[in-house]
Amino acid sequence: MSNILVNAPKTARRGAVIEIKALIMHPMETGFRPGPNGRIIPRNIIERFTATWNGAEIFAMDMSPAIAANPFVSFFAEAKESGTVVLRWTGDEGFVAEQRVDIAVE
Amino acid sequence: MTGRLLAIGLALVFAASYAAAQVGADKRRSGYQDMGEALQKMQDDDTANPGMLFVQLGGQLWNRAVGAADKSCADCHGAAAVSMKGVAARYPAIPGGSDRPVDLEGRINLCRTEQQKADRLPPENRDLLALTVYVAHQSRDLQIAPPYDPRLDAFRQEGAEIYRRRQGQLNLSCAICHDDNAGKKLAGIVIPEAHPTGYPIYRLEWQALGSLKRRLRNCLVGIRAEAWPLDAPEYVALELYLMQRARGLKLETPAVRP
């Protein structure tokens, strides 16, 4: 279970450009830091973030070890039709998190 | 007659301006006011403030049964929005059956060992911080209101002494920076007045939530003093004094700090 906070409008006018903001709890361990025992802590980052609107991809980004813990992503999308936006984070150690947001387009 | 009226008039003017001066006398500043606008907005937006992730996690832990007693926090305390409102504004306090004050983290660990029959969570443990921030969040926007409890006086006094005591290789006291030189700059950064208004805080430098204890250890290392052990009573004494000093300021938990 992941902790996620999403800020997206519940309704939008057709054709309007809306901003979707998402914050997720994740350590984003770089893989370069030694732990208390002197050994390198294995890398554990989110590798990819995608957003789909009714199944069609509207935004995607690759993440790198330089991105801070608990990454915050903000992007814009054109509101074409009512539907579900699915935000998906995937990463090291089999990390998968998903959050669905319903947006009504009028 | 006119002389008397004049005297009364002058007295009224004086009283009014004195009252105005008293109202305006509180010049204390939360660290929030010394941050940049971007960070203030980050803290104010509940979907951009990373501390809210931990509040969310704390809410989940609040309802999760743990320990040999298989009880959750909610089983005893019900809805935190009601039962925990104002709690953070009056802590640290002395728990029943004890004679030493504990901070919020200490209180949660007491509940774990006594009620839930579970292990204590270690300091700066993620779940302990999440529970603490969830409880403290219920007091957001309330004024800090340390209780009148004569048993706390000695501990507050001890905290005040620690605050003014020079220590470390740099031979500095808390007061030298945070009273005498607050508002000035240290290495380009504004020195805050050290009011514990938003703990546990999400500090960007830490990339994590951290307790007041962690922040105090940071300062101790900064003045090259030896940090007290993690369970030392000095931290609670200092927190008692700082909360007294910040009486009336609003809680912001979870605060974001650079």
C-alpha cells in the first residue's frame, strides 16, 4: 500500500487545459550512499511514472536517482472527455503504485 | 474643570495607546514567516506538502490493531479529529502515574507498551513519526497552550537553563543565536526564533519527516557540542521551555522547512 496525494479538478470544461499534481511517498534511495555498516544501500527508486486518460497515455516520465524522496509531479492535460485518469508509478524492488482519479468533462 | 477633563482625556489616550502597544507587542515570528514564498505555498497546500503523506499514513496506523492486546489507537480514543484535538498544543505533559514529563512520541510509546502490549518504536522511526504527526495535525491552527501544572515548573526551569547554557566547541547557547541574533543571517540563511510550531516537520534537507529532537540534535552538532543520548530527559525539558516560550503561537503541523 502506498501513500499518495493527488490534486486534480473533479470537473473541467471541454477543451480546457487542466493541471494534475501528484505526490507519492517513496525513499528514492540513490544506490550511491553507504549505510551505517559501510556497505552501499542498494538502489531503490521509482523508475517510471505514467498517466493515462481512459487508457490513452497523456504523460510519462522517467525518474533518476537524482530525484528527491517523496517525488512531486505536476503536468498539464487537455480535458477532452469525461473519464478516469490512472496515475501509475513503477520502480525498483517490484514497486507498483496506482491511483485513479475521475474527472467529469462538461 | 477643564484641567480635570483634560487629565481624564489624556489618561484615556494613554490607556488606549498602551493597550494598542500591548496588542502589537507580540513580535514573535514562526519559522514559516522567514521562509520563501514557494515553501510557504508548499506547506499551505495539503496536496503538495509532503508532511501530509505521513499524516495519511498516521491515519492508517491509527486504525490498525497491533500488539498482544490486538488494539488500535481508535479502539480507545475513537476519532482522532475529536479526541486528539488540542493535545499537541499542550504537550509535553506528565502522564498519569508518573512524575516525569513525556513528549508526544513518548506518550504514544507509553500507549503502545501499556495498552497495546506492543514494543516501543525507536526514535525517528517512520511509523512513530507518522502517528505523532497525525495526532499533532489535529491541533493545526490552534494556539500553543502549555498547561498550568506546578509539577512541570522544575522541568521548564531546567529547559530554560539549558537554553541559556553555553556549550560545545563553539561555546554558544541556544539563546545567543535564537534570542540575541534571530532574524540576522548565518551562512546566508535567516536565523529563526526557534518556536516549535510545526513539529514533526518535513525538512527538505532531510527529505523526510523529523522530530523536534532531531532538530535539536542538529543544532547541538552545529555548535559542536556532544548530543545527548536519544532518550535523555534534556530534550523534553528543552521542549517544555520552548513551548512555554511559544505560548499563543499557532501550530502548523506538518510544517515544511528548508
